[in-house]
Amino acid sequence: MSASQFASFAAYTPPPDEFEQSLTATATKPPNSWLHSHPPENSYQSGGIPTFHSNAVAGSSIIPAQETTQSQWETRYGWRVDLLAASAYILGPISALILLIIETHNDYVRFHAYQSALTTTPLVIFRILLSLAQFPSWLRTICTFSVFCLQFFMSFHAFRDASHHSLIPFHAPFVGQLAEKWLAEE
């Protein structure tokens, strides 16, 4: 047996019937088919993105058929939107600033980072002023507890809204509109 008979390194060409099927399949695919959930391609094994609230038998999904080039669920490093938005409130202005620097793609996360910075920065400054002015310890304790409760409440709303697939942000009074305006001006 000679070397030329042993192996052939010619490019693969599909059989004629497979070639016609592949042409019709590529002609009907949208340009970014991995963002969409179509009934024949909705399984994880075939390259589809698994979604919540999808029916595996019927292939229905809540993802709209027309998707923009950047999904509202995408973040810069591929992290979860709900956890990032909730973490904007955890350390107050520090975590908000870190997220504003790191996350540049997702508007939902950036909105919550702005809102966290605008809400918690004045409260932290007020708490520091209470300590410097030597107010009673019970008053400082109540102020600290109130700041932590507010941060937990806002973090819970950011996480819940993203977890329920709405991505409609919870607006804090006065500050939410300002955060929305700053986000629109970016």
C-alpha cells in the first residue's frame, strides 16, 4: 500500500443531498442565530442558549425573535446580571464605583451602580459626620442600621427584578430619575 492510497488530505465535500440541505438551512438562519431560540436549535447540545421558562417539548421561549446585536443580559465578563446589580449596593459607594469602572456593557447593572452611588454616598457621609460630632452612640447605631437596611432592600430589588426576567429597574425616589438621566447621557 502506497502513501497516496493510505490517506487523502483533500478538503471535505458533503454528499450532494447533504449539500442541498445545508444550503437551505444556512439561508433561513438569522445572522446571530446563537442569540435566538428556534425550535430545531433550542437544545444546549446543538448550540442553543438554555433559557428559563422554556418548554423543551414545544421549543417555545420568552426570548423575542428579533434580538439586537448586544443582548440586555450580556455583561462585559459574562457574569450574571442579577448578581452584579445586587452587588452594586453591598459596599455602598465603593462597590458602585468598582462596577461603574468594570462593567461598561450592561445598562441595567450601570443604572443600579449609579443609583447605589447616589443613594449611599450621602448616607455614609452623614454617618461619618455623626461620629465626628460625637452624637450619642444609640443614634449612630440607628443610622448605621438604617443604611444597612436600605442597602439590603435595594440589593434585593435589583436581584429580584433581574431574576424574574423583567430588567425593569426599581427607581428610588428622586435618585432613580437622576441615575436614569446619567445613564442616558453616557
